[in-house]
Amino acid sequence: MPYYRRVGDVPRKRHQLVRSSSGRRLAEELMGKEGFGGESSLLYHVGRPTAIVDAAEVPLDNVELTPNRPLLPRHFRTQKLTGGATDVALDRELLLGNDDVWIWWVVVARATSLQRCTVGDECYFVQRGRGTCESVFGALRVEEGDYLVIPASTTYRLVPDGQTPLSCLVLEARGHIELPDRYLSARGQLLEVAPLCERDLRGPEEPLVVEGEDVEVFVRGRATVTRHVYATHPFDVVGWDGCVYPFAFHIRDFEPIVKRFHAPPPVHQTFSGPDFVICSFVPRPFDFDPEAVPVPYHHANVDSDEVLFYAGGSFMSRRNAGIEAGSISLHPAGFVHGPQPGSVDAALGQAGTDELAVMVDTRRPLLIGPAGWAVEDPTYAWTWAGRGPREQR
């Protein structure tokens, strides 16, 4: 995180002896990136965060990734993935993945169990619903259109509001998800040229102190889950301070950069991860030169795979391709893609676009998970030609 926060009761000095109101000595927990060489937060627990009383491996199915063969662009319909999760550590549905990032879909119908991810940071994008992320740092409200970034090894759970499930795209990074370096000053402040600022980022504002004994936490590794049982509830933190904590950012707070002629996707970058980036496409004016072509040109991803999640609005460049809200397209390196037939003519004379979409570009090729294969639209690759594969003609 680029800035410091202080929440709850925190003593004057770090590593200072401090007691609760009942006289019990509080236990410090340092959560730090890059060992002790990066940003950190210091949390003050009533109990001991190390007190494990039981552990067991939990079998995890449907996490096998297979190559994109034959090499084709793909279209996945997440609308068909409707299972209500109770444990986001266990009930996620794997769409895509490589060594750097796994991309999941989860529908949270009721409060989940406690979990944490040891592989790296997680980024949820809430496509539908609203609710609360409860964590050792406190409670953080989220709603449709929010990104929710959760630091590695943060114990948390999701609690949807009422009867409406939280439908989320989830990116599980092998490492940390950060704001792009080019948006930051040498000392970490977001620059005036950045498409977002610190005021747009929301974090927990007060502790969430919960009592309990023998509390289960599902700990995720890469394709593994272990059930830990703790002597006391992990949400016994009375205060914390630092620069590492869950935060939310609403996609509509992203300020798009517009040019007279086409601005390429890097202007939409919102976050960066290890060998992948996350970009936000939001309502914006089209290129404003009278002779500008509003929709993107055909292009090849020479060094990356491109994933586009269509969250809402109108997707003009995907005209007649079957794309709708909840769709995910995968355009692998080596495949030229771009506007569908008829999209350019339809865009001419239009003032702007009202699309909402999240793009993930990866350096390494993406493999396809069981959930991806299960909801693939097999006709998508042929939509540019307007006819089926040769053997079907």
C-alpha cells in the first residue's frame, strides 16, 4: 500500500510492552513484505496468533490446469457458474492459470469460513452484490464494481448482504499486487498523472474484535488447503498500524485517459502483479478527432495472453460475438484479434462507450481450468470469419 494507516489502540512505540484494559499483555504480529525489507503492518492481538491446536489437509478437487489446445481464442460464460460458496478456499471454480496467477470464479451465497492465502495477494472484482470483508484488520464494505485487494496471509471471510450473493472474479497472485511504479513518486505517493489517488482507496476504519476458542481457518497454498484450528479467534486484534492491509477501489473511480486518436491498453492499467497486469475499462469519450476510428485496431499479443472480463455495459467492439455481461474472453499470444465484423461501422459517429471491463494480461501462457472448459462457448473462435470451422462447412 502506498500510505500509512493507524486503526484502534496502538501504543506510542513499536515493540513496546502494552496491556489490554483487563491487564493482559497483548501479542504483536508483524505482517511484512519481502521479509523485513518491504512495507509492513504491526497488529496487536489479545491472544497468541501462533497458538495452533490442530491441523489437517483438506482434499481439493477440480484444480487441474490443461493447455489451450488447439491454440484458439476462447469465450467463457461465468453466468453458468452459479454454485453458492460457503468456503471461498474450497468452493472456488478455476477458470485459468499459470505459474504467476490463477483466475477463479466464486459465488458467495452466505458467510464464508475463515481463510487466508499463503501463495500471494488476492484481488477480488465484485461483479454483482454487496457485502463485507471481515479480517484481522477490521471490516471493509464492498459492492458491485469494487476491486478488493487482500494481502497474502491475511485471515478473512466474506459476508454477503441479505439474500443477494456476491459474484466475484478472483485473481490469486504468486506474489504481491501493487499500484504500478510509474504512478508513484520515489517515496510512494500517487502522482497527479495517475488515474487514481489515495482518496479513492478505502481500508478498514476500526478493529473487529471477536472472541472465540478452537476456531477453524482454511489455509490455501497453490492447489492445496490445510485446515488449522486456533486456540483463540484470529479477529482479536485491538489495533494495528502500517502500510499493509486489505483495501477496496471502485472501478468507476478510475479516471480514463483519452487521446485524439487511439490510446492503447497500458493507459488503463490499474494494478501490477508478478508478470501480469490488471487494467480497467470504464465509460469514457471515444477518440475525438473527426477521422479517428473509435474501436481498437486488430492486434496480436506477441508477448502475452489477454483475458477480458466483461462486467457490464455495452461492448461495441464485440458486436455479434456472443459477448455479454459476465463473459470472459481469452486471446492467447500468437492470435491476431480485434473488433468483430461490423463493429467499426457501428462505432463511427458515436460519442463514447459505457463499457465496464477488467483486463488481465499475463507474460506466461495461460492454461485452462475445469470451470473454464465447462462453460466455454465453442463458436467464439469463428466469429471473426462469420462461419464455423472448415470441417463443419
